[in-house]
Amino acid sequence: MLQSRITAEPRPLISLRASFIFANIIFSMLLIGGSAWSIWHSRASDQADALRATQNLAASLSNDISAELKLVDNSLSTLCDMYRSMKPGEERLWKGALRDQKARLKQIEALRFVDARGEILAGLKEGNLNVADRDYFISTKDTDQLTITGPIKSRLSGEWSIVLARRATTGEGKFAGIFYAVFKVDHFYEMFSRLSVGDRGAITLRMNNFALVTRFASSKRLQEEMVGNKSVSSALREGVGQSPLTGWFRSKTAIDQVERVTAYQKVEDFPLTLYAGLSTEEFLGDWRREFYVQTALVVLLLAGMWSGSAYLYKQQVNERNARLNAVRLARQQELMLQNELIGILRTKKERIEWINLGVERLLDFSSDELIEKSCSKIFENVKIYSDFINSARSAFNAGKCYRQQVRIARKDGKLRWVDVCGAQLEGEECLWMLVDIDSLKQSEERALDLSMKDDLTGLANRRCLDILLSEKLSYPQIIFNKILVCYMDLDGFKPINDKYGHDSGDIVLQVVSHRLKKSLRAQDFSARLGGDEFVLVFDSVDDVPGVKKIIERCLIALCEEISLPNGQVVRVGVSAGVVTSRANETMVSLLNRADSAMYQAKRKGKMEMCNYALEFR
């Protein structure tokens, strides 16, 4: 019966596949049509929202600017009326009124009076200035209307400004000069910068002749050379030409070639127009993402239509295999995570969330003692942990794993070397693997220590001497803190070695090394170069005669009798060359000079010491 059920199952699956394909075709067609309509409607809606936002912004800002300018114009008119009604000797009245008006009008840079010759009589902090050649003076003296000129560069501050001016006359109607107010273009820039227009939006103020007064754009700071620029797009010229007072257009801006939907509004009663634009790339960003998502969805559904029948056949098999694989993977992960050879811990916000048995074995802490504790608890000190976690963050931010060899602290306070490898999971979660390399590190340290010592005598070897001298000679202060090197060679050692054998020769070398150590101070350095040659190094020599006494003490000690195990008593002599380092000298040069001095002493005779450095002459 079971066999019959198995063989009977394919028939309904085939029928279901056909139904599924048919249903997906119908659904895909409906989805394509619905998506197309939704995308078109969404785009139109986003553009309408952007247009409303720019229109409201342009209207609001133009009203604010108009209100500010009218307030200043009222002050200018008041001053002109006062001047016209003034009697002789009452100049202090209108000058006081000018100061009061300037104090009240915080938005302007200056409020001044210019006489009929163009000389500034009031409103100038210091010095004299004639503005008779300025456009605002020339255009204002022949009209009773308010004139607004700009942008122009101030001769006093060197900054760009616009000027509002009114003609002042005497009671008899004779031209007496002009009152004018100075607006820095930065005032309008600061007003615009307080508003949000996105990363690529822009707010621009231009004169009616398109001369740029100021412009705010988050993506590009206003450049001084842009002020007064009349370069605009053809769409702007067409829009303003058809509707000078208010309107909108969509085009690339001539200044930065960014496409924007821009609304404009003429500033009431003044020759200025305010332009507010939002980048199409930004306000259509959500629409584009929606378009890509819906397109991808349609493509996926169409692909699903062709793979539907195969999916139905394989679904049950895949689900069963997935369950088996999940169980097998869970078992493997459990075995891996709970092993005792590799420590694994998970952290979040620099606190330990979970550890495996390997961490417990490595640190001798129980799980309860570490969970919810700071990660710094298992480090040698807070500074080492801070350096470690900062380096790890840099690697994680670059999308990489982080690996470092570091010492961590066990529960008993002892430090162990571990190889740490970490990776960032979701959010601030991290997974760390710790491998115990303490034995390896100790072996490396023992090997390094052995590589720096002479096996026979326990003194430093030639490699250690080279490293020491190279470091000391590389110090910047070596010019002032010289070092002294004594190069020694044993006299009579070879006959002892030949007569009594190499074992006796080794004993002589060991005794000589022991006597050297006893004769030297703690800060002095001794090394065996090989054979019967030794080198002494004295650092930061200030008392050369005192060091010479130490060297002579060494020579005397080395020349004393040496008893061999066979009862024989032997004696060796010493020839030594002593030199002090020179500025910018290399290690090779210093040792060669010491070696030459030693041979010079050897030629003079046994137990002689020769030095051709200045300190010993």
C-alpha cells in the first residue's frame, strides 16, 4: 500500500506544478501592471512634495528678507525726514538718531550718512572715506526712491555687501547727501545655513539682473569669486522670463551641475529674487529604491515561475536534508565550541557573554566568574587591554579579522601567552579564539637567550655585542655620552691549550671569564668574541681615569695563577687596546680601532695596554 502511495504521488505534483506556473504568470502580469502604476504615482507624488517644500521655503525666505529690508528702509526714511526738518545747529539730533537706528538694526553691518560731496560724515568708526564714485551714491542722489545696489566689495572690510540708500535733502529741497545701510552677504548666508535643504540642495539670492548675492549649499562652500556671477541655466532664464514674480523649474544648476527642482520668489518691493532648490537625486532617492525593489521583485517572481515545478519536486527532499544537515552541523559546532584545546568566548560591548571549556581550562576561571565581566579582567593591565581593543576596532572597521599574540592573566595572577584571533559579529558582538602558545613563547625566549650567550663562559657572544654597540652608537646623545671599548687577547693561552689539552684550555677560559665578571661593575658589559679574545664595554664614560683603574684591575686579576684539575698551575698574560667612541662612528670602525690598539700593545710586550684615543694621552 505504501508503495502504491509513493508511485501515485507524482501525478498530483505534476498537476500542482502546472497550476502553480499558471497562477504565477497571472500574478506576475498583475504585479508588473500594479508596480508600473505605483512607481509612476510615487514619482509624481515625491516630485510634488519636493516642489511644495521648495515653494514654501522660497516664499518664507523672501518674506523674511523683504521684512528685514523694509525695516531698514523705514529707518532710512525716518532719518531723511529728520534731516529735512532739522534746523541749523541740530546736527547732533540726526546723528544721535542714526546711532540709535544702527543699534536697533542688528542685521546690518553699517548705517552711514554721506554729504553731497561723497564724504562720510557719520557712521564711520575711524578715518575718512569718499564714496562719490560708488554706484549707490551716483544712482541715489538724483532720485527720491530707495535704491539697492550690489553686490559690491567694501573698501573698509573687503567683504561683499549690498547697499540700501535714500536721498537726503534740506528743508528747501536741496540735495544734502544720502543715508545708506550696508548688508553683508554673509548675513543672508547665515540665515540660509540654518535651514535644511539636504546634502545637495541649495538656497540662492540673486539680483534681478541675475547677479549672485549669496548661495548656501551643503555640498559646496560659497567661494568669494562666485559673488556677482551671472551664470545661470537656460531653464532659470526661461522661467523668470515667463513669470518674473514666482515660479519653478527643473534643471542642472550652472554653478555645480547638480539637477534640482527649484522654486523662486521675488522679494517684494526689492530687486532681489530668492531661489530654493532640492536635489532630484535626494528627493527621488526613496522612489529609486522603491523602483529597484519592485523591479527586483518582479524579476524574482518571473524566475520563480520557471523554477516552480522543480521546486515542488525537491521541496520535501531539501527540507529533510536541511534538517539533517542542521542537526549534524549543530553537533559539530557543539563539539568544536566545547573543546578544551582552543578557548572560545563571545563578547558584547566589551563584556564577556559566553565562554567554552577551553577558556575555563586556560584561565582557571569558572563560567560564572567571567560572564558579564569586563574583558579587561583577563588582561595583564588596563593599558594593554586598551591598546589591544583599539587595534581590534581598527581592523573590524576595515572589515577584517584581528589577530595578535598577547599575554593574558589567569585566576592565580600568572600570565600566559595566547594567540588571539577575533571577528566582529552583528552589532557590537565579537567572537574570539584563544590558542595557548605559552610553551612555544618560553621556548623562543630560551632560544633567544641562548643565541646571545657564549656556551662555554656564559658571557655575551659576538652577536649580542654587535647588537649592543649598534644600539648605543645610534643614540642621538652619543656625541656627548661616549662609550669606551677594551679589546683583550690572552697571551700564552695557545701553549697551555696545546700542552694540557682542550679541556684544560676551556677551564682557563672559564676562570678568566669569572675573574672578569668579579672585577667589573654591575653596569659594565663583557663579551667573548671566540678563542681567547674578550671585549669590555663601559657606557657613558665621565671618569676615564676611574675606568682605566677598573681595566688595570681586570688585567691584574687575569694574570694571576690558575690551578688545573690535574694539579698543574698555569698563568696567562693579557694584551689590551682601549679606545673611546667618536661622533657618528659605526660599530665596525670602533671594534677595528680597539683591535688595532690591542695589537699595538701586543707589539710593545706582554702585560702592556695601548690606546691612541685622546682621553688616555
